Amino acid sequence: MKLKFLGAAKTVTGSFFLLEANNVKFAIDCGLFQGNEELKQRNYREFVVDPKSIDFLILTHAHIDHSGLIPKLCKHGFKGLIYCSRASEELAKVLLPDAGFIQESEVERKNRKRKRAGDKLLEPIYTAQDATDCLAQLKSLNLDEIVQIAPGIEIRLRDAGHILGSCIVEVWIEENGHKQKLVFTGDLGNNNQPIIKDPAVIESADYLIMESTYGDRCHKDVEKRRDQLKQVIDEAMQKGGNLIIPSFAVERTQDLLYDLHQLHRSGELDPSIDIYIDSPLAIAATQIFQKSVEDYDFETRKLLDEGSHPLTLPNLKFSRTQEDSMLLNTVKGHTIIISASGMCDAGRIKHHLKHNLWREESTILFVGFQAVGTLGRRILDGEKLVKIHGEQVAVNASIRNIDAYSAHADQHGLISWVRGFNSLPRTIFLVHGEENSQLSLAEILSDEFHIPVQIPDWQSEFELLYDKEQDAVESTFKPLPNGLEKALKAEKLYLDLTMRLNNYFMEQWNTKDYDKIIESIKLLEGKLDQA
């Protein structure tokens, strides 16, 4: 069995992993590269693998950095099925054609200048029609159901808690009479996010391919993010300018609507503030969210039962057409504009930044990860002059950031999720992260769990061999109080105890918690004495 890393290697975007086993070749994700010019150029190159040779593809979720090169893959000969969750299929049907349209628009704008300069004209990576043509290959699967999709290959999709429909992918591959299990996290979400369910706990894996976006940091004041949003809104309105929020169309926009709804519900949001969603994609995604009630968590369902839909507001307006969007450029105050793309590299947000960045009374609020090299990252990093649509724009607006809106698990969340394994992987491969984040997370994972952690290079390949000696790697946790040495001799009982109680040592805990642990250890010792 061979695993090749064709994207999201030492960078956050372009997820694309290729597996070969049993004379079958299949991929996990096929995402667009975003960021600096060097990364973007990868989108225009030929695929390292012949698309015609890929038998099928599994899509973890619909975000463009995971799905955005699927139309190109199909355009160049991939004919297989694209397996995903039902919600991912619905979202991909609006996301991918929109991505094609944006690419056509961006190339058309650039070509006007290139034509005047006598330069060679550019071709879009794919068109909106190319994207529409590939949608027939999507096939949704039920979550938590094991499905055989090729001889000796089974998969199961589990909830990743990142965005609506996002999945962890479990893959079982049987070769030469031996079965091995790989787990691809896709993008892991935080626990207790609004609207969607928490990430599923995975019990075992031979190899774990794990995201590491926030592997070197922890989200601050997550429970206070609504208060932070209110503070930014109040300050922006007092300054007299617009509040511009670059936002990912899927999940982040809906998270913002959820918190704005809650602020309105509690009487903390001025009802006279005009709130615009200026993104056809975000509008379409919101409509998909509104009808996907079966994917909601308990708290969101409870709001619905109380007759309060968390994605609605009386002062919310949808800017659907290009003309509607252009009219917003004339608005100069008492307005919140939420627009895509989230990293400010394409779409309508660039126009709103062009018309608001230079105004001292305006406020720009970032609520999502900004990859290195993107316009959003450059603004957030403090550049005072940026180029938008070929024009230099001064950055005079107030720049704010609320890190707590991230849909990615932070360092603590990633490590806690790994602790959920009953049987740890033989190797962890860290992907979907900048190198500093990966190095930091790798060190912690290696120290705590005592298993190899790999950080693959782009296009690197690994042969995953069956190792009878490591058929099961047991969990290793931080030392617990006196009396546990005996428990180490009884692995199942030890794992049961540590799985239930280890979080006391990683979170805040008090004397009462400690007493519970000691009591559990005494019970465990009693079981051992009886054994």
C-alpha cells in the first residue's frame, strides 16, 4: 500500500492524498491551493498523477481548499465516483460552479490588461460549466455506515465537526490477508460549536493523517466570542463607518448569523443596523444550512423548538446581484457587510475592501484563518499599502481579529481528540498546516504518545507495510496518582480509567475532581485484586 501527499503538505491548502492498494488507485480530497504566487501556480500545472488512472475519490468536505480542483481533475479525464456526505454534496453543487465563475471573472479582468500590454492571455483553471459537468459524479453516503467500495477496501464517514457535512474518513484496506486501517481527519472542528455536532471519537487506526492548522496555538476566549463581536460592532458603529467582515461562505457566515441572532434575541444588537450578506454563494449555503435540520446539534434544535430560527434576523438583507453589491460601495456608515472570500483573494470582498480600507472610520473584522500570502493575511499582518485589482490602496481602517471563530480545532483540541483512541496509530502524518504549526504539534504528540510523527513534503510517498509486531499500539497517557502501577498490568481496565478521567489532568480541576479520580483508582485496584 502506498500513500502519496500531493497537497496540504507543509501548507494549509490544496488537500490531495493518493492511495494505491489492491491494484486500485483512489484519492482523498482534491483541493485548490491558496496563498502566495508559488502555491497558486500549482493549480495551473498538470496533475502529478494521471486523472484517468484514479478509480474514485472521497471528499471530506466542500471547502474549496479540499474540493476546488475536482472540476479540473474531471476535465482532464477522471470518471470515477466522488463519495461524500449528503450535506457536502449539496454544498459542492453551489460551491464548485461559483469557484469556476470566480476564476473566469478573475481571468477576464486580468486578460483585459494583458491584451492592452500585448501579453499572452490566460486560461481559467476551469469554467463554471466544467464545474457543473462534474457534479453528476457526486455520490452521497450515510454517516457511520461501513461501505465496501472496491475489493478489499471499505470506508466509513464520521462527523468531523468542522462545517456542515464535514467528515473524518476511515479506510480499511485488506492486502495479502492482512487488514490495515487509515484515518483521514479532513479538517477537525471544535467541540461545542454552534449549529453542528462535535467531532466523532475514533477508537483505532494503524495510520492517522491529521490536520494541524492550529497545531501551535490555542483559541482564546472561545466562550466570549459573542461578547467580542458585540464590542467590535459597537466600536465600529460609534466611529461612523462600515464594518466589513471577510467571511467564508460556508460555516463562518452561518456562525456569524447565529451570534448576531443571539445578540438580537437578547436585545444587545441595535435593530437599526443594516446587515448584508453580499455573496450569492453564502446566501445559497445559508439556505442549505436552514433546511439541514438533521445535522444540527442539540442546542440548535432546541432553539427551533422554541420557534426561533438561529439563521434569521429582521434587519438581515441579501445582496444577490452584482448591481446590489455595487450599491453597497456607496454606503458609508451604520452597516455590516459580510462577504466572501474569507481570505480576501477573490470575490466581492475585494471590492468592499477597495472602497473601505482607506477610510479611517471603517473597520475590517477577520474571523477566519488567513493563509500566508493571501490579501487577508497581509492586511492582518499590518501592511499599510496593498494592491487590489491592480490599484494601490492605503490601509487606514481599524483592523480587528476574533480568533475564537475558527472552525478548526486548536492545539489543545487536536491533542484531546487523539487521546480518544483506545489503540493509537503506528504513525501520525501531519498535513494541512504551516510548518511551524506542524513542528510544534509533532513535538507534543511524540512526547505524549511515544509514536512516530511524520511531516510529509509535497509529492512525498510512503509505503505502508503491515507490521505484525505493532499490530496494536496501546495508549500512553500522563502519569496518574499512586496506585496505578498495578493497573498498568491490566490494559483494558487501565484504558477504561484513563479514557474517562485523563481530562481532569489536562483541564482545570479541583479537590473534588481529584477525590473522584482516587476513588476510581481504588475501584480499579479492587477489580485487579479480584482478577
